[in-house]
Amino acid sequence: MAVRSPAEYLRLYFLIEAQYIKARLQYRADFMISSVGMVFSSLATLGVFAVLFNSINELAGWSFMEMVFIYAFYMIAISPMQILFDQFWWLRFDVQQGTFLKYYFRPLNMMFYYVSERFDIKGLTQLVLGIGLLIYSSVQLGLDWTPGRVGILILTVLSASLVQISLVVTAACSAFWIVNSWPVLSLAWKMREFAPYPMTIFSGLMRITFTYILPIGFVAFFPSQLFLRPGSVSSLVYAAPFVGLGLFAITYRVWTHGVNAYTGTGS
Amino acid sequence: MRPYLAVARGSTLVSMVYRFGFLAAVLGNVVYLAVAFYLWKAVYGDADTIRGLTFDQTYLYVALGSTLFIVLKTYIDWSLSHEIREGIVAIYLIKPIDFQLYMLASSVGFFLLSVVTVTVPTVLLITLVFGVSLPVSPALALFPLSLLLAFIINFCFDYGVGLSGFYTESIWGISTVKDTLVLVLSGALIPIQFFPDMIRDTLIWLPFQAVYYTPLSLITLPEEGWEHVVRLGVQAGWAVILLAAGRVFYHQAVKVLRIAGG
């Protein structure tokens, strides 16, 4: 396989996506309606929080505005999966119908080539909404943003994004072995809904699962603590900026194994 | 009636093909039931009741709510818009059948199958694992009727979104907006009692609450009497209105259909 520099890949990515977006912009109405849908689905859980805090003052020690911050962090962290890796939802069809074979024939990194097939524009709505909410809640909470903190924020958001990407992509890759990965994929996708809750409400098996096995705690709650309660965080929280990289390394191995094991389905 | 019964029987058989997807939904729901248990435990803290509801009432409500979501989902919005896009819908147009009834019959099989396969294990889990008891009261006798009406109303939402496929290429956005509106405004995610009074008093007259709140309160509010009858009346009213609206929409929408060969 040809070795290309990251800069070259970046240039290629922009070239490919520019064409993709031009093609998509023909369906303006579809983009508008999808964006409205995105806003609605993003704000549903937040709406439930708002109603809930109408009756209580705090949830496991967290105020409403702190929950908004965690939720905003969550929205930003799940956006790269939505925007950049959306193509993985189609992997099961490509594997089943044999259209996946074409990805073997380009002098490009296969995962890069596969991911570049789609750029989900409506996901940008979620990202912008998340950033807006993060700024709003930071101001309301009077959080102290130093350049160093902003640096940690970027690092932790990237890491949290990789956690979300790893969970969904690994689930999607099961298609290489079981073809119809929908049950696995939808289950992995559902797990993300539990990420914005304070992990401290769980105990026993649930807590262990969400921390170590399906570590959705690292999508929003643990990294958020670095900014909300920097003085009183558990040592586990400091792992947050790095968990994503480790998980993604595993996911990449699963993908490579799958790609090498795939022989087509005969159709 | 006979052709529709045949369709309903066929759809039951078809839905058995998707048993793994079904299993995943049930498994996902089990995780949700556990998450909801801890979440609402944390919400209640030391409080005995919030907004007049005990923890047991709220948890039972939320747990059965998410279970109903799986049971009531018809996927008609997705399949219908797909069939319109691909031109498959033409097959139905030349058959001597009522389109709306045909669609209703084709989703009733999935509904009946999931009532048994999803509800039974869920109720066992709630009562045995989480130790929340199911109150038995006369109101429970009305539950099957209310569940059927809830199914019809939810079908009407899905059917309406599916019909919008006559006008637009992709229904992702519309379907997502519908799902969100129904889930939040119906009190499926959070009981309607938790909303501020003014919003709650509006919500109880809308069709959304008829999908979840009406049938669920038959179980979780056993002490109420006439209120149940009023809610059932509202529910039946909305079922009639929405079925009629669906017929009008269909006759408008089908006029714009153009199928390019195929």
C-alpha cells in the first residue's frame, strides 16, 4: 500500500468532501428538514432534564446548568461520529452486496477511503448547537477558561469523540463476520444515550460496565469533571484524554482483521 | 375483512424473520430499564413522592413507557416512503383494497407479536429484579382497549410521515421530529405530572399523550376512576380524527405520484 503523508490525506479529504457537499446541496430542502430533525433529537433529552429540574434542585449533586454543560460536551463529542464516520452505517449493505470490494483497489488507506465516502452535513447542526450550549453554560456557571484549560478541552473532546467512534465502528465491523450487523450496531448506538448521565448514580455491575467495558462514561461525564469540578476529581478522570486513543487502536485492529477476513458473500 | 386478516397473518410471519433485530431492541430496553432505575432512584433521593407520584409509580410508568415504544413502533413511515421512492407502491394502487386499512393490517402482526414477546419478559424483569409491584385494579381491564387505540394513533403518525414520502426524497428529518415530539410530549420519557402545570393542562388534550399517558396511567394510577374514562374518550376521539385525516392526506398525496417506468 502506498504510504502517504497525513498532509496529503488531509488535502485529499477536502477535495473529496468538497465534491460530495456540492452534490448534496442539490437537495436543499432535505438538508433543511434533516437539520430541524437533528435539532429536535438533540434537544429532546435536554428538554427532559429541564422538566425534571422543575421538580428537583440537583441530580446526584449536579445542578441543572452543570447537566447542560455535560450534555453540551456530549453533543460535541458525538458529532465527529455523525459527521465523519456516518458511512459505517452502510457497511453491512456494502459487505452483503459486495460493493465493499472496490475499496481494496485504491492506493489509499482503506478506512480513510471508506470514511471519505460520506460527509454528514446535518451533523454540523448538532456540533454548532453543542458549542453554543457549552459556551452558554460556561458563562452561566462562571467557569474560568485559561488557554491551558481550552487546550485540555480540545484534547478531551477529541478523545471522547474517539470513544464514541470506536464503539460504533467496532459494532459496525461485526458485519465482516455476521453480515447483518444491524442488531449489534443499533445496540451500540443506543448506549450513547446513557452517556450524559452522572455515572455516580450507577452502582455495581452498571458502573463497571459504563466505566471499563463499554466506557460511555468517557464520552461526556468523566471529561466534563475536569472543567466543572477541577478540584475534586477521581484519578480515573485524568485517563479521559487518553482512553480514546487506546480504544481507537483496538477498533483499527478489528477493522484490519475484518477487511482481511472478508471474502464476499457470493452475491 | 378477509384480505386484511390474511395481510395481518403474513406480516406476523415476516416480522419473525427479523428476530435478531427484535432481540437487540429488547436487550437495549433491558439496559434502559436498569439505567432508568438508577436515574429515578437518584432523582427521588430521600423524597417519598414527587408531584404526587411515588418512586414505584414513576419507575413503572417510565419502564413500561420505553417498552411500549418498541411494541408500538410500526416502521410504516420508513417502509412506506421506501416503497413510494422505489415505485413499489404502484402494486397497491391497482389492487381492490383500501390502502390505509392494508397498511394498518400489515403492521398489526408485528404489534401483536411484540406485545407478547416484549411485554411479558419486561414485566417479569420489573417485578422480579427491580422489585416494583404491578398494582391490580378494575382499571386494568380497560388496558387492552386503550393499548389498541394507542396503537392506532401511533400508526396514524407513522402513516402520515410515510405518506410525506410522496413529496420528499428522504424522510429522516420528518420522522425524527415526529419521534421526538411523540416521545417528549406524550410523557413517554417523563410522566406528564412532572411538566409545569400550564404545559401539562395543554398536553392532556393533545394526541401525543393518548399514545403513552392514557394506557400507562390505567396501570400506574389505579386509584383514579372517572379520569380514566375521560382520557379514554379523548383517546378514542383522536383515533377517529387522525384516521380520517390520514385518508384525506392519502387522497391528496397520491395525486402527485409519478413513477418513471421500472
